[in-house]
Amino acid sequence: MATLHAGGRPIGYIARETGRDSSSVCREPKGDGRHGRHGACAAQGRAEARRGRCRPKRRLSGPALA
């Protein structure tokens, strides 16, 4: 997406090419950008760090679930 955006492609075109909704494509640089610039690699790193801070899910167990 970053390459298409840097190439001057419109949001609608990027959405069709990536299979995402245009509102998601429009929102991504705003949510993950720093100082008005969007870096895809840095944004991915921050997303993985946020996900790592989530509490792990508990596995369900018991005779009724077997």
C-alpha cells in the first residue's frame, strides 16, 4: 500500500488492488503514522508490539468440552 500511495495512486485504486475497503486504506496512514509520515515497516513493528502486550487467551478444558 505504501508503494502504491507513494506512486500517486488514488485511495480507491489501492483499495481495489489490496482487497480492502477504501475507508480502511484511508485510515491506515493516519493511525500508524508518526510526525505526519507513514512507514510500513515501523507501523508493523508497533502493531506487533501492541499485540504482544495483550493477555494470552486461556484454553478451555473439562470433561464437557472433550
